[in-house]
Amino acid sequence: DVHLVGEHLLIAMAGSHQIWLYDIAKNEIGAWAGSGVEDHVDGPMQEAAFAQPSGLSQVGPWLMIADSEVSSLRAIDMKKGEAQTISGGGLFDFGDADGDAETMAFQHPMDVAVLGRDLFVADTYNHKIRKVHLPTMESTTLVDRGELDEPAGICAVGERLLVADTNNHRVVWVDPESGAVEELPIRG
């Protein structure tokens, strides 16, 4: 995933377990966050460790990260330069639960998107879209298993979500309140 912050493009580098920064004005690129070691470590950005960070989105000074291999939601405070875990555990820990930050569990989330005061998570291997209400950090399932098959990409477009429904070979619109799914017709 990529995310633009001013004149900087942040890049989720799943293979090197880092977040890279491309300075557009200087035409320079390099590691911005993450030690490069596949792990689950919070702290200063260069000492923190990620495990296949795949999805990026921003809420104020926070860069939200779908850290796939640790089935976690992580965040970087861009003002303080520190990474922290919102929810999730160690390497290869996973689950399937809604609730508060300590209770919610994901399985290999691939992307995140912010719309209003909510963070939406493509909970890929649970075949769900989760909604995390940011003020309370409570998660609920917005779209359940059966509607989607390994959703891997999600973005906010206007007042709706656009989701890559990977194994159904389609792109769908999702209503962020009701969870109603509508296929986006694509003709070649």
C-alpha cells in the first residue's frame, strides 16, 4: 500500500517488514520505520519491528497500519516518531473476535481505511470487513463471512467503501453503516 503525506509517499514494504518514505521533492527513498526484522516490537520507529505491513491509512498524526503476519493493527505517532500496537499479538498469533482493543482479533488483515471516526479493516483470512470506532476503540463486524472471500484492499471513496473482494474476482461497494454490499460492474 501507499499513502501520501504532504510531499512524502509512505510505502508499506511487506517483504522487508518496514515502512519506507519517498521524498518526492528530493527524489530520495529509504526506510522510515521498522528495523527490517520480522517481529512485533513497539517503540521508536527505527527500533520497532513489523511483520509484513500491508495497509496504510491516516488519522490526524497517526499512521494506521494493517500488520498482516502478526494479525495486528499498529500505529505510528508521526509527531513522536513511535510505533505502538492498537490490537493484536505476536508473530503468527491470530483470531476472530470483536470487542475492545484487548479483545478484538484478526487473521492476516491486509488493508485499512479511515472514514469519519471509524477505521475499517480488511480482515482478509476471516473473510470480513471490521469497523473500529476510533473514539471508543470498539470493533464490530460490518460485512461477515459469506459476502466476501479474502478481501484484501479497502479505501474510502466519498461516503462509501470500495473493497477488493479477491477470491470472488470482483470489486464491491460497501455501505459503512449497514454493511450492504453492491458489486461494481467492470466491463473489459
